[in-house]
Amino acid sequence: MELKESLLLWSSPFAESEAFMLDMIKSSGSKTFICLTDKDSKTFLAESEIKGYKINRATKFLNYDGDLKKLFSKIKKSVAKGSLLCVDNISRIIDDHGISAISGLKNLNDELTVIGAKALFLFTEWPYEDDVFSGLRSSFKEVATINEFNGINYFSLDGTTTPYSVTSGGLKVSNKIIVIGPEKSGKTSFIKSVSNNKSVFDNFSNDLTIDYADCDEFQFIGASGSNYSPLLSLFSDASSVLIMVDPSKHESIMDAKSMISSSVSNGFRVIIGNNDFRGTGLKASDLRQLLGVSDDIKVIDLFSEPGVLKRLLNY
Amino acid sequence: MAEGIRIGLKGFESMFTKSFPVGNSLLLLSPPLSEVSILGLEFLYDGLKRGEPGVYVTLDDSPESLKLKALKFGWPLSNAENMGLMRWIDVYSIHANKDVKSTESIIRVGGPLALTDISIALSQVQAGFHRLSGSYRFFFDSLSTLLLYNNPNTIYRFLQVITSKLKMSNGVGFFTLGKGMHDEKVNMTIRHLMDGAITLNDNLELSVLSLPVVSETRFGKLTLTRQGFVLQ
């Protein structure tokens, strides 16, 4: 996962946020500075390897010994344009210096932005006073949250939630994609067509049949008919929802609109599949207009484009 | 859902009643260097014999030496480790510069400053136990070491989060705190965060300060025998 701009990574005390930081360091390719506040670099390096990440030798560690002024001065001397600074974890700094540390961190972040460096600040949400939380929220432009539930971590940014787990091979984003869509939009056919093996189905209840199919490392899960709501709650650990739309049906467009809004409000990343198997000639761009969706929702032609699946999975 | 655990330690029935409700964290105030770790090992082993999972969070000793200590009393823990019933969170070894790595049963944490890592480790252990049993036992030894490295307010916040997670996940067990090591305000605030408190003096005399259940006995004397502690 790539860091686009400086970010405050706000995590619950039980969520694994360090793996996220390691993944961002790996993707950045920038000269990295890591400031550790609650462990030494040797321990950090050993833990990183267990999580599947090898820290580049060029990475520099900046010590924090409780003296915030000294730390800021070291950072400003070291960090240059294009570099990445990771502070793991600012909760320790807030513990030591109280709310005054927040304005210091904000100023530091502003200065880094001016010189063209990016920063990632990890924060653990211990039960602080409200002014700490509001101070942090107002001081950082980009705030992502990480929560944990039943052993799965959920990363949320800009209203989109991505479930992931931490393995010895690094951070693994959930491989589940829920396939929903109005009736007769081609969900089951799609699932069958992408499956590496024979797809299976499960009569979950009298009114819900779930289709499963494995495609490379991904798992597609769909429900027959238009009964999609249970899927969104049953598979809340899915990474995305693919909404299949048959553009030849007006009512299909209307139903798809409510599915999009329901999926987005449940925090899922949404992909819309233009399944023009009846050959109307309507393209993804036309369907986007018909549905009136914003640019951050991907609309792709499922039927006509070669390699569409690859594009879908790489999204 | 699990309602309570039976504490099978000799003499403890009258103090803890036959079924002690899960979801409770008790503070065990004891003089430094008293053998509370043996009490912790015995408490966990008593649960393991009944198929109840247990986690020992150690800040003052390595799991390896604690296992050896348990073995001397005839409490083998390896089988339970292999079955996933016994887990350790080792906050001691790396900090003590031992060249060790985490194993299937031991999660090593960098040191007493790494509170987030301790809470993540606890969460991982709890998730594993959840698949095996409705409740589990824990022994956290000791809060005094955490307080040596962190300021008290940081530890209060940590405990607020941890005790609530233990409650929700049906954990039951003890946090130890060295008697006479911290000022009264620290002792009282930590007591306030717990569901009950027991104190132990240099002569191993035990008294109940508060418990979440009615206990017939509030005082007793512990004797360490070859088979473990007996409360008289």
C-alpha cells in the first residue's frame, strides 16, 4: 500500500498497525527514517522479519529518549525532500508531554510537507482525554483508522474499509470479493466463468443461496437473485463488492443504485461491472453516467474487454 | 456462555466460592520477591487440568524458567502448550537481552514500554482461546515492572482497555502489584480499575480487600508445599 501524503494512522490498542507501516515503507522506495518510541531498533528489526518485512539497510533510526525538542531537531536535520518519516508511536510522546506534544507534531508535519517529505504517524487510541483526540483530528489532514475484530484488522480511509491480516509473509488484504447485482444481471454466470475450479454453492437458508468460486488467490462470493443484504453482513471481511449491472434493463439500473449506496455505507470498496451480455453496445463510461457515480468508484466492462478480471483484481 | 470457573487450589474454595464468575480481574498485592509466580502457575495449571486455556504475561522472568519452576511442583505445561491451551506473553526476555524468538506458544514483546504490542499479543491469544473454550484464565506478573518504566497515567489507560477486553472475552485472573513499591494513590487507582483485590504479607498471610462475590473466609495463611500452595 502506497502512502500518497502524510498520514496519521489511528489504531485501536488491539489492531496491528506496525505491519501497515512496514508495508508502506516497502512500497515507498524512499529514504526512510524511523523514530521508535517504545522499543529499540534491534527488537523492531526482529519483529519486522517475523511479519515478513526486511528493512532496507539505508533506513535510519532516530532515537527518542523523552526529549521532544531534541527529537524534532534530529528529524529536521536528517529528513530531506522525498524521504519518508515514520513515528512509531506518537502515543508515547503524548504520554510524556501531554496535549502540548500535538501542536509540536503538527508543526513538524507542516515543515515536512514544505520540504517535500512524507510522514506516517502511528497513534494508539488509549482512553485519553477528549481534547487529545480532537487535537489530533484537527491537526492532521489525512487520518486513517485501524480497528480489530475477531482477529481481522480493518483499515479505513476516506470512507472505504479494507480488511487485512498479518501473516509471516507480510500484510495480506482480504481475498474475498462479494458479487451482487439485480436479478438476471449475470452474477452466477460470471462466478462460474472466472472460477479456476468447479464453483460450489451453499443453500444458506430457504431464501439465500451463496455461490463460491476461487480465481487465483481470490475468492468470489455471490448470492442468487437480488437478496444481497445478508452477504454484506456475513462477509464483512471482504475487500470489495462487485456490483453486476445489465445495462439493457432500466429497473436494473435503479436497483444497482441502491446496492451501490448500501455497499458504500457499509464501508466496502465498490466496483461496478458493466455486464453487457445482451450486446446493447453501452460502455462502462455510459453506465457511469446512467448510475451517476463518482470517479472514485471503478466501472469496468466485464463482457467485452480482454483481461478485465486482471484489471478488476488489481484495482 | 461460561458463567464461572472452579478454583481447585487447596483451601481456596471458601474464599472464592465454588464457582468464581468469569470476566473478573483481581489485584494481588504482595511483597516483592514473594513466590507469587508459583501461585500464578498453580492457578493456570488448575485450569489446564479442566481444559480451560490460560495465559501467563510475564515481565519479571522468562517463560522457560517459569516452566521449569512449574515442573518442580509436578505441573507439566508442554502438553497444554501443544494443544494451544497454554500461552505466554514474554515481556521479559528481549528486554533482558536474551537472544530469543517467538514460538507457537510464546509471544515475545520488546519490553515494558511496548504497551501496544502487549495488548495486541493479548488480543491474539484471546482470539485463539475463543476457538477452544468459553472462558480462560490469565496471570499478569507484574504491574510494578510496567510502572517502573511508564508513568502511572499511561498504565491506568492501559489497564482500562485491557481489563475491559478481559471482561468481554470471559477472562478471569490476577494482576500482581508489589506491596510497598508504589505510593498509595497509585495502589488505590489500580484497585479502582480492578474487580477485586487480595493482599499478601511477608508471612504469606492472605486477606481479601474486596471480591466480586461473597466469600465465607476473608483471611488465611498460605503454606507452600511440594504440591503447591495450601490456604489454611
